[in-house]
Amino acid sequence: MRTITLQLNNQSQHLRVLQLTDCHLFAEESGKLLGVRTADSFKAVLQAIINQQAVFDLIIVSGDISQDYSVASYQRFAHAIAVLKTPVFFVPGNHDDGPLMYRIFDQYGVHTERSLICGNWHFVFLNSEVYSVPHGWIERSELNFLKECYDAYPELNTVVVVHHLPRLVHSRWLDTQTMHNQDEFNNFIATLPNIKLVLCGHVHQEIDEVVGRTRYIASPSTSIQFEPLSHDFALDSQAPGWRYLQFYPNGQIETQVYRLPQGSFTPDVGVSGY
Ligand SMILES: [Fe+2]
């Protein structure tokens, strides 16, 4: 276990995080996902964040950075996100090549450590990817890694970052692609009292719910959005988005979601698959 510590430099001593997720970038800049040029929507989100003049201490990217598993897509991501001049941490998603990311991202300035301490918050980054299939699975070794991280700093507020939201979203097609052993995962989480948040991507929509002592949050994609509560595959016409989170020393979390203007990067809503 390799833990990295980041020093907070703001007066209030609360930690401010930007979450980006599900960028689905291609090797080619012109690559489209269901009609959306994902490199363009990603850059538009980054520019909107710059325009907001928001201040944040770190960036968490919760998977599906790539759509085609290519080195070039990861280079494109790292090059683009460097404009924010903020440390970046990630987890792999089902459209990613996790081993490749862990091998190359250090060279491009993206952190590959999976245990991060900032103030009295501890972030643990888990891998739920099952290579080349949409659903997720948490291996026992990942739970052991989480336990090892947790036991090293049990007094800290803990955030688990993992791509697959381990909750049903009541969307029949999307719920077949959930973390398939989510009950095992959630039961394990429930045994660790200082886990305040499970932060996810994958569902391409805004989710924020509390289960027991733990909050579960998922966020809009920087590319296409899935229609909430849809029986069969359906795209939402909402624009690409991003999330800010503020973590306070007493364990409280505040969060806000923002989107590009409505009508930006509208996908081909008539398509029947993903
Ligand atoms: Fe995705």
C-alpha cells in the first residue's frame, strides 16, 4: 500500500474536490459516441470550469476515461486536463484498460496512487473493472486493500472511489450492468464506520443517497447522459456535467452539480444501444 499525502493550502481547511467522470475519449479527436464528439464535450466542460473560477484542491476522475482502450485516448485526457493545474487521481471503468492506465499515467502527470490523505480525509481508489464487459465486480483483493488502507488510518473520514455505483438505479437495462457483487461490497462497507462516501461514475446521471452511515454519489458524464428510470436503453437530453464536493473536518460533505447550457452536445437520442 502506497499512500500519498497532499497538503491543504486554503485558510478554511476544508477540502475542495472536482469530480469528472465518463469522458469516453477516443484515439481520434473526431471520435463520436452516439453522435457526441467526446473530446469536444470534455474540453467544453474544462473550459466551463475555468470560466467559473472555482477553486479546488484535487480532481477525481471516476472511470471510463477512454471509449476505445487506446494509449492515445489517455494521452488526450492527460493533455487536456493539465490546463486545470491540479493533482488528478482516477479509477478505471468498464471502457478502460486499467493495467495500461496504471502503467502509463505517471508519465503524463496523472497520479496512480490508490490511497490519498488530505487533511483528515482518506481517499481509497478501487478497481471494479471486469475487462471488456459492462458490469462490475469487486475482487476480494480489492476489499482486502480497502481494509488495509482503512486500518492504517481508522480515525480519518474515508471516501471510497469506485467506477460502478453499487446501487440499483431502477433502470432495467442499466441495473443489469451494475456491480454484480454489490451486496458483498455494501455489507463490507457497512462494517467500516468511518466510510462517509462511496463516489462513483458509470450511470451517467446524478445520484445522491444515504444508506446507513454512508452516502453514495454518482455524477453526470462529461459526454452523454442516460435517462433516469428508463426501462430500456435511452439517452437523456441533459447536457454534459461535473460535480464539486467540499469535505469538512467534522465529516460533513457538501456537493453541487453543474452542467453545460441545455442543448450543448445533444446525442442521437433515437439509438437503441450503447
Ligand atoms: Fe461510462
